[in-house]
Amino acid sequence: MKSKAITRGLMSLGLPLVLTMGLPGGALAQNASALEGADLERANEIYFQRCAGCHGTLRGGATGPDLLPERTLDLGQRRLERIIALGTEGGMNNFDGILDEQEISLVSTYIQMDPVEPPEMSIADMRERWNVHVAPEDLPTSPQHDRNWENFFVTILRDAGQMAIIDGDTKEVVAKVDTGYAVHVAKESSDGRFWYTMGRDGRLSKIDLWMDPPQVTAEVFIAYDARDVAVSHYGEWKDQYVIGGGYWPPHFVITDAKTLEPLRVVSTRGYDTEGNYIHEARVAALYNTPHAPSFLVNVKETGQIWQVDYSDIDNLRVEMIQTAEFLHDGFFDPTGRYFQIAANYSNKMVFADTVERKRVGMLNTGEIPHPGPGANWNDPECGPVAGTPHLGEGRMTAWGNDPSGHPDRAWEICFSVETDGPGLFIRSHPNSPHVWIDQAMHPEPDVNQWVMVMNKETRELTPLRVTDFGREHDAVAVHMEYNQAGDEVWVSVWARGRGYLEEGQIVVFDDKTLEEKARITGLETPTGKFNVYNRKNHVG
């Protein structure tokens, strides 16, 4: 398992077993009598893989509630097992098809134990785990293959710890490259040739799509638990820096984009919007700003957007934009000036002007907004709008995002539509008449294996079944992405059930007719997909 590899790697740095056993999933108990040995290690793996993202490395809570003994001991073993198995209506998915009864029992016991804080990570520690596999001067100067690489889909194979490079024209899997475990997102160089991924295990990787086959050219571990990455795209600093953000330790790291050598590390610990000190102030999401030499560092628990100017990394200039807790995923409007991000614990979307470097609005949208990569489109009534699904309810909410052309609509709700269940992602394309919305967080296959397709003109929803897997597969339809032409939509079938991990698929639909065109099979837990052309040109 990937988290075992993390533990071995941490031990190789000289960290004691008592600490590495608690990494990175949140912690070994101070009184370990409840679990020990292999049971403790397995419970730690499960927590890291399935729970820490929503409940915190130290189990202090974020998108989900805290899992500290003060809460969990009152709930008790039997109640905790039931919650983990069946999920909740508040947006937690069921794990009865993913974990067996023993594993559910282990993690239920584990979260009743006291957490212990993992160690920090210095830049010297990072450099010990930094490798350049292909020197920059040895990289090809032109593509080594004749494929249309701008229509490649860079695809996360979550549990395999890999990225699949899929040819969007032929639907062939060109390569599977090893990256970090459970990559959350991939970001592109300005020309789309290089792709940078961040694994949950803190492994930052660089992939060259021109090589035949594409492969990882450099990597570095910047944290024990991490989520996101971004690349400098502005002016003379274009493709000079890459930034990675840590859940633990809570910091961001600026690296050299060519080699991934770590250059600067900055802690994100601080104070939330009510002035409370936050020790586990995690970096939720990272973005380059199109109109300035800066990164957006979204500090989850403090509710602050840090606009970090990279024009002089020895003298970092940081504007701290106060918003709301807990910041998660976001996206830009079509002009690239305005940033739109979910503060999902507060049930708000937050809007920041990256030119003026200040907040311009906040909006209550529904229970736990989660836009993922988001969607922008033109509405017949409100003009330019954007939208988000929600983790806590079956709803998509759209708001106006054109303060220049439609100032009366800017940062105000345009409309809301009900879906059949809570979802994670929304996606559209300028050439498309549709907006696609998934329902992956609903516990029932009769909902989570379907997506909703909304007509932009009428706002009518059409339910579309992506797969007919039953509950035994515990497969969900998740994350939509358009091809280069904008006439196909690719939807992942994330098969999560025990014994079915390699039955994951990507289903390709004709965006006009909504009919299936192709089905790419044999993929282990495919989730997010990133079309090279659309991402580098900020389409959708």
C-alpha cells in the first residue's frame, strides 16, 4: 500500500517508529492499548486514504466534523461503525462496499484514540527525497511521437498512484506513469507540454508529454500529506516556478519548475476569521493568477486567500485576503481576473479580484458547495454565470460573474436547480449547449451512477446513466471533461468496491445527442481528467 511506502520512507529519514506509525493519517494514540501492531498500521492506512482529507490530519475537522475522542467516545463503537458503513445525508459517502467489516471496526476504534502530532518537514528533508530522472538538457526538443498530444487526457488513477495518459483522438491509453498516491489534481506548463501532479503522500511529480512514452522527469516530496500544485505562467517568470501545498506540515513550497529543486518553504499557520490560532492551517488549493506574477494559496482552516507574489521569491510579498472557513476548490471567471472559491464549511462561495488583490463578494449558495474545476457559461437571463454543486444536498447554484457587463448580477444568485443527490463536480464548454453535473456523493447507485445534464437555454435537467454497475461494485460516475473540440464529454466510472478496483472506466458521450460513443476500460480507480488543450487555454 502507498501509505506503507510513506512510513518506510519516513523511517529512512531517521524518524522513530512511534511517529511514523501515526503518519500521515493523523496519529498514533497516546495510549495504544486499543490497537497495536498490524491492526494499528492498517487503521492508520485507512484513515490516511479515506478520512484525513475531510476530517484533518490531526482529526480536528474541516469539511467533515472533528473525530476527536470527546466526540467519538460518546458515539461509541457500534454507532461509529454504522456511520462509516452507511454514510450520512450531510455528504459523507458510504464505505460498506469499500471497506470490509473488520476494516470498518478498526477505523472506528482508531478514531476513538488520542491523536499525536506528526513531525515537521524541513527543506533539507525535502532535498533528501528530490530526484531528477531526466536532466533538463536531455529532454527532447520536439515531440517524439506523432500523436495529437494537445488532445491528451491526463487522468488520475487514484488508488494505483498513477496517471494515465490517454489519446483523446484514438481513445488509447498511451502510458501509465507512477506518481504520488491519490493525486488530487494536475496542473500544466504554459504550453501544455509538462504536467505537474501532487499526491496525497506529498510527492510532486513532473511529466513530459513529448517523450515516447510520456514519463516522469523529476520528483520531490514536499510534505507527508498534500493536495495541490500550480505553475507560474506570468511574464518573465513563465514556467520558472512550481508551488506545492501541504496538509501536513501546513506550509507551501516553491520549487524550480525545471528540476523541482525546493527553493522556499513558508508556514501557513495563523489565525482564523474570529482570531483563533490555527495550528493545522492546511493549504487547500493553489492557482496561478493570469494577470499578475502571483500564486493564490488558499489556507483552508484560516479562511484566508494568500496572494503570493513570485517576482522576487527572496523577498516574498503576500496579501492576506480575509474570507470564510473552510476554503477548498476554486476556479477563475472567463477573464481570469476574478477567482471563485468554495468556503464550504460556511456554505459560501467567495470572490476575489486578483488585480486589486482583495475580496469583492461572498454568497450563500447551499449546503457545502464544491465546484471542483468549476464551470462558466452564458445564461439567457443573467448573462455570464458560474455554478457549483454541493456536498450536502442535491443542488446546483449559479451566480453572475461579470461585474463589468452585468454589475447588477455580479456575485448574486441567478438561479438554482435541484438534482437527485449531492455531487463533486460541474463542467461546461463554450461550444456546448450543456452543463454537466455529477451526483457522486449520494450513497445509492440509482443516483451516484447517473449524472445530470442541464440545457443552458431552458435550465432543464436530463438524467443520464453512465454505468449499470450494481452496489457490489460501489462505483460512482464522477468528474466530467470535454475534449479539445468541445463535442465529447468524458466521465469517469470510479469503481471503488473490494475486488473491483481495476474495473474502472471512462465513458465518452456525444455532447449533442448524449449518446455513448466509446468506453475505455481496464482503468484502476479513474477520477479526475485534464484535457491538455482546454486546460492550457482555460476553456470551460
